[in-house]
Amino acid sequence: MRRLFFGLGIVLCTTGYTQAQFKNLIIATQVEGVYPPLEPSIAINRKDPKNIVAGVVLDRVIYTKDGGLSWKTTQLQSAFGVYGDPAVISDVKGDFYYFHLADPSGQGRSNDAWLDRIVVQKSTDGGESWSEGESIGHNPPADQDKEWPAVHPRKQHIYTTWTQFDKYGLTDPNCHSNIMFSMSTSAGKKWSKAIQINQTPGDCVDDDNTAEGAVPAVDASGRVFVVWSNQGTIFFDRSFDGGTTWLTNDLAIAKQEGGWAITIPGLSRSNGMPVLKVDNSKSRMNGSLYLVWADQRNGENDTDIWFMRSTNQGDFWTQPLRINQDGSGKHQFLPWLAVDDETGYIYILYYDRRAYDDLQTDVYLAYSVDGGATFKETKISETPFIPTAEKFFGDYTNIDAFKGIVTPIWTRMDNGQTSVLTAVIKDSELIKK
């Protein structure tokens, strides 16, 4: 809502900076009386790359079936309520799943049922219509928050992780937050009983010492990997039997200097929570794990984007590589990560202020064609924007990539009004071979 480290090998980053421009498509704008659009998620249909579906807070679905030439908008409805944190994925058969938070009473924070479960709704027609929703992790009076899903690359097996709060926002030191996991082997119809996979709990404050930001990734063998932030550390867990059993102890794979709750001028709040992906392509890097996050190890005025890679299921990781290749003293923040399962190319999306001495903000895309050994980056936003801390900006961006199509999606703010933009980019336009 809030809205140890192992070294192996050396990776290098090349600037390769270009001013490539790609058409920015405005797919959601702020309307009076409606919750402002932000925290977007996007997925490309694994059967038809021209079919792209986006989710936008609180309950919007925006989809295209012609590769982005035209977009249509619909609204999710569920008996469990729809309360933001949208996360959209597509499975191997081209069905879409839209995960979100719950609000069964429709009264929000004023009702104890707020955040009482995670909800997933399914579309089998490219985003036009959606199921009423399935309940995941219902465990009153605990609150369920900040979910993210993953899908098996070859089967209709769906997985999700999230944070369970004993009570969201409570400052009592005896109130705990933990990372939960559930899965479906029936294309989203039935979900396993939620289990706790972490050993180190966090607090309930929704801040640096809260266990939060869990993101799963699944390889072609059904091995499940998860990362999250807690107490200045990025933790890692894994299951080699599809989510039944997990490591006895969490692995602390990176220090997150300054914690995950990051202060960015012009934003009411921001975070550097980790994103994890696995390379399921047929490239030589098949099976590699890729990790991205943001932190302020170089100072409060210098937020950076970091990348690590593991080629042995998370036993060992490369040293953190700084993705943004600018000078010191500028902010890069709210990154997200995608890997094209056809090509193995890696894409990292983030906000960037390298070109300015004020709050003007661009959107950048970094990419690697060699498994993360080197990266190049380019600005993809057509114009900068200036956010204001008096208005909520959202906690994340998103990006997807499939069969040479790359779809970054982000929020911008102009005069206190948010909008959501995307771009449909062909890798041949981005990557000059």
C-alpha cells in the first residue's frame, strides 16, 4: 500500500546513452470525483502480443487488441471489493489475471474488513470482461497488502506473494508483518492455503522495518523464487518443489542502505523495494535470476538503481551494479524489471532527474542483451514532469516484454494531476545491432 550479500564475478555497465524517442501514449487521465490514476501494471498476451492489458488504481482496466493503436477502458467489480495495488499478468494460454487488494464493505479504512484478503480476477477475452474474483489469504483480523504475482512459463500455474500485517499501520512493537505465499494449479480457480515463508518478521508501521515488497519469479521447472525488503536488507527465499517447501532460513542477499522507504523531493513517499525475474528464454543465460532495487547508499541526495544476477538459483550473486550512469547527486527511483522470455533481453524502467537541478523528472529505460553483463540506457519520456508532495504519486511503475515487444508503463504528474502513460516499443527500434 505504502504506499548479506554474496559476490561472484564482475559485471560492467556501459553508458551507451542515446536520446531515442518513442511515442508516449496517454491511456488514463485524472477525472474529477474519481480516484487519480496511478500505480499502473501492464502485461502482454502470451498468445497474441498485440493484446496488451493494463491495470490502474483503483479499479481500472485499460486494454488494446491492435498493438496500442486504440485503447478501451473498463472497470473491475467484485464482491470482495477492489482497492488498488493492481498487478496484471498473462499466462501461457493468453488469459489475464488482475490481482488487487480487497474492500468488501466499500467503506475503505473505516471498516475492519478493509484489506481482509488478496483478490484475483481473470479475463479469457483479452481484458474485455472479468470473473467476479477469487479470495486468497483471508485470515481475519489480519490485513493483507502489497501483493505481486508470477506465472509458470509453460503451465497455467499462478503464484502470488504479499505482506500480512497483524494490523496495518499499528506502531505496537508486538505487531508483526510477514511474507505470505499462495498458488493455483487450476488456472486461478482454486488457491492453496496461504503459508508464511519468511523467518524474520517486520513491524506493522509500513516503513523501513516492515517486511514488504515481496515479488515472486518462476522458472520452467516450476522452481519459485521470492525477494522482499526488511530492516535494511533484501531477503531471498526459494522452493524447488513448486511452493510446497522453502528454505529453513531466509538468505540476506543484499544490504539496502537507508532502507526501502526513500525520501524523494516532490513525492509524498517513495520506495526502493526489490523486483525479481528469471530468464526463461533459450539463451545461454537461461535460468539466471535478475534482481533490481533502489537505495541511497551514496547519500540522501543520490538515489540509485542497482542490479544483481545469480546463475545458480540464488546461492551466489554478483556484486551490485549501478544501472544509472550519471554523475553523483541526482535521483533515480521507482524501478521495475522485465525479461523477454523469447530473447532473454533485460529491461529496467525508472524515473530519472540527472538532467535537472530541480524536481523535473524524466523516465528512462535501461536494457541488456548479454544477460546483465552490460547495460545501455535511454530516455523514453517525451517531456519531463514535476510532481508535488501534496498529492499522492503512487508506489510503483511496471514493464513487460515479450517476443521483441516492450511495454513500459508509468505515472506522471502535471499541476498536481496524475496521468498514466505507456509506450509500445519494438526491440529492433531500441537496440541497434
